[in-house]
Amino acid sequence: MPGPGLGALLAAPLLLALTLVLSSPWPPWDPPPPPLQPRSLTQELEQRQRDLSTLAASLEEEEEGQKEGWLGCAELRGARVLGLAGAGITKLVLRVALGGRAGGGGEVALKAVHWAGGDVQGCVRRYGHFGGCYRLAAAKLRKEAALLQRLDHPGIVKLLGQCSDISLSGPEMKVVTMLELGNPLEMIQLLQTPWEERFKICLDLIELLYYMANSPLGSIALLDFQPRQFVLVNGSLKVTDLDDVTTTELPCQVDEDCMLEFPTKNFSLQCTVQGKCEGINEKRNLFNAYRYFFTYLLPHTAPLALQPILKDVLNATGDLRYGVNETLRAFQKVLHLYKSGLYLQRKTSNLREYIALKGFHTTDTEDYKCWPSNSHLGCMLSVHNAEEAATICNSHPQCQHFTITPQRTWTGRPLALFQSNLSDLIPGGPMVVYVKRSTASKRSFSQEA
Ligand SMILES: Nc1ncnc2c1ncn2[C@@H]1O[C@H](COP(=O)(O)OP(=O)(O)O)[C@@H](O)[C@H]1O
Ligand SMILES: *[C@@H]1O[C@H](CO)[C@@H](O)[C@H](O)[C@H]1NC(C)=O
Ligand SMILES: *[C@@H]1O[C@H](CO)[C@@H](O)[C@H](O)[C@H]1NC(C)=O
Ligand SMILES: *[C@@H]1O[C@H](CO)[C@@H](O)[C@H](O)[C@H]1NC(C)=O
Ligand SMILES: *[C@@H]1O[C@H](CO)[C@@H](O)[C@H](O)[C@H]1NC(C)=O
Ligand SMILES: *[C@@H]1O[C@H](CO)[C@@H](O)[C@H](O)[C@H]1NC(C)=O
Ligand SMILES: [Mg+2]
């Protein structure tokens, strides 16, 4: 992932690294740029500037200066770089501990132009003018900041401040933005988490797409829709890369102009009398959500009774039969079924095979594992109630007893701990332990509840 020069940046002492990112846009080993900026580059820059002005005009004036806790250059001066958070083709993102009064040592993500990245370097190859290419990339960063300022949703990373007058050498407009810090989305890791967690990511995403389809700026499409444009902040999915978006729907004359193309599938949409491809932005986002997120995260290890609904949702989004509204409704229905336990097939009670013993606690010692467990020490799964836990315990050959812990998942379901080793049970404590009757009869438990 790191582009050329990034190694040098990371090898440098932290303060020096920050200075390198924020200082003169020319890498220290590059010759100074030629004085004349090519015409085509100037035109491209002017186009970016116009884009930016249009966005800025829609922003309420003077808003940022008054916002409580808004971060600026002052907070950045005493900042310490803690490490690299990520790098894309345009931007470099650092984990930074803020200095200054307002900073208070809080950690933020700091975005700057990635001058060793593909965007700037490709431009330099085309135009041979580093300064202009840097400005072109900086305009993207500023466009993103302007959008972030205008949009407000839990699914969009929060802009905490920006600084564009770091008083270092060079005539270029230098700009960095400060955002809430997240963790990159690791799809491979996510595949190993419980279904409930993966469902949350998908629900967060569809709620974001619903907001984007009906945003104050119109229907917004992410043109570069990839998992790496998202981060997790405190377990919630947030989009962080907003420089490559459109807020206008594709203009058209005939339906044939409204082709929505993906590598595996094409969709033809309708051209409205107003000359716009109706809903193209919403549909583009939704299909991307389907192909990058839903297909991987939604189906496997879902509760059996929810699988047919999930299959329908996948089929409907994969064929774009559903819009964002219907998809969101379907997700909310799944959430409701899951939270209320309505998905459980009620047959005979399995709990009757267990004795409930009060007044125990369990130790954190290792016991048998299951997959995908909420704890690395043993088998911990979210359940609707003790009855469901009993059914699960019955299905694990090793399971001899279980407890319902006070811990809750994001849906409010308790986590149950399944164990095989009866030595893990320690008398004295608030917990109820459910022990298999067949096991209990071999021992002398006297405290039957
Ligand atoms: N707020 C953040 N917290 C943590 N990491 C982030 C944050 N924003 C971005 N990143 C990481 O930095 C990478 C590059 O940021 P991004 O805005 O996507 O730049 P680019 O426009 O170059 O793709 C992302 O892929 C992500 O891994
Ligand atoms: C993090 O998420 C948890 C559970 O979803 C929530 O209770 C808590 O308030 C969140 N913390 C912050 C700082 O947002
Ligand atoms: C989608 O349309 C493009 C251009 O019209 C065509 O080249 C491509 O083969 C089509 N792809 C599929 C999967 O149909
Ligand atoms: C949806 O289901 C129909 C009918 O079974 C099938 O032909 C189609 O390929 C499915 N689409 C997707 C995206 O799974
Ligand atoms: C989706 O729902 C919102 C809010 O109810 C509504 O404004 C919008 O028109 C709906 N979109 C579609 C495509 O039906
Ligand atoms: C059961 O737990 C005890 C005490 O924690 C431990 O000494 C013992 O090795 C465990 N037995 C098994 C089979 O894990
Ligand atoms: Mg990106």
C-alpha cells in the first residue's frame, strides 16, 4: 500500500514526519519545479476551483469559526504523529495526538496530500509541475472538507477542523484536515466475526445510503465505492473518502444514455423528461453496497429462520429491484425479527434438561472454543434467552453448562458463555449457571434454584 517515499516518512522521527507532510509540497529530494505551469494543468485547476466554489457557496457563511471545539492550526502545532492510519492514491492519513488547549491530547486522523501517491505522481508525469499537481490534490482535500461540513450523519466521519495556513515555506496553499479517528475496515477479519456484527455493518451502510439518497445536497453517489473508503469508529461504519463523489444525476437525452455499468452486470435506467437519469446515484451506491458488502457479510452463519429474508434482500439489491428505501425497510424488519426473538423456532423446551444453580461466578480460564465466538478465551455467543442458550449448548458436544453474562451486544442481546469444565464454576457470585442434568447428577450440587 505505501507508495514510494512513504518508508522514508515513517522511518523519520515523528515530529519530522509531520513537518515533512505539512511543509513545502516538494519532496526534499526532488529538484524545484519548472516555473511555468502547463496550460492544461491550469485549466484542470480552474475546473477544480469552480467545483469548490459551487460547494462553498452552498455552505453557510462563517459557520466554522463559531463552532464549539473546532480545531485549527493552533491545535496542530503541538501535535505528535503516532503513526500512519492509511494511505490512498490522493491522501495520506496520520494518527495524531493533538497538542494545544483544545486538543487536550485527543487522538484524531489528520489528512494531508499524499505527494508520493499515485494521484500527484501521475499528474507530475503528465505535466511535470509539482506545485500545480499538489494544488490539484489539495483541491480534492478541500472539496472533501466542504462536503463533510455540509453533511451530518452517523455514517459519515466527522470533520473536527482544518488548517490551511501552516506558516511554512512555499507559496502553495497547504491544507490538512482533522477528522475523528477510525480503524480501517478489514474485510477478512470481519468475515470471522459473529453474524450480528456483520449485520450491523450492513445496516449502518444502508442507513448511510438512505441519507445520501435524500441529502441536503441532493442524491449523492460515491464514485469510488470500495471498502477502503470506510472506517470503523467505535464499532460503527463511517465513510471517510468523500473527494470522489457526485451530487448531480447524469444528464441524458434518451434512455440509452442512462447505462449503469459494472464489471459483472449492466443496468439500463430511464431518462426523465427533465433530462436526468432517474435515481442513477442511488442505484449506483446500492449495487456497490451489494457487491462489496452484502454478498460477503450478510448471508453466512445468519440465524436459520432469517436466511430466506436475507436471500430475498440480496436478490432484490443484486438486481436493483429494490431502491434504498425498500432495502432499508427490509433491514429494519430483519433487525426487528432478530431482536424480538421471533426468528426462534419454538419446539420442545431444551431448558428442561438443565438445572439452574444460583450464586456462582465463572473464571476467565480457557475452555472449549466455538466459532465465531465473542471471546477469544472460550465459547461466547449472543442469545435471545436461556432457552436459546440451552439449544446451543445441546448442539455442542463439549458443552456441560452455560451462564448468561451481564454483557450485551449492540442489539441488546445478552452474551452467554458455554463451558465444558465444571472446575470453572466457583461458588459465590451473582450468576445463575445452567448445568446439564446428566452432568449434575454425577456431582453433588445441592443449591438447586
Ligand atoms: N478517519 C480515519 N481514521 C482512520 N483511518 C482513516 C481515516 N480516514 C482515512 N483513513 C485511512 O486512510 C486511507 C486513505 O484515506 P482516503 O480519504 O480514502 O484517501 P484517498 O482519497 O487517497 O483514497 C483510507 O483507505 C483509510 O484506510
Ligand atoms: C460506543 O458504542 C457504545 C455501544 O454501541 C456506546 O454505548 C458508546 O456510547 C459509544 N461511545 C462513544 C464514545 O460514542
Ligand atoms: C456492459 O456494457 C458495456 C458497454 O455497453 C459492454 O462492453 C459490456 O460487455 C457489458 N457488460 C455486461 C456484463 O453485460
Ligand atoms: C434473483 O432470483 C432470480 C430468480 O430466482 C434469478 O434469476 C436471479 O439471477 C437472482 N438474482 C441475483 C442477483 O441473485
Ligand atoms: C424514500 O423515502 C423518502 C422519505 O420518506 C422520500 O422522501 C423519498 O421520495 C423516497 N424515495 C423513493 C425513491 O421512493
Ligand atoms: C479444568 O479446570 C481446572 C481448573 O481451572 C484445570 O486445572 C483443568 O486442567 C481443566 N480441565 C480441562 C479438561 O480443561
Ligand atoms: Mg480512499
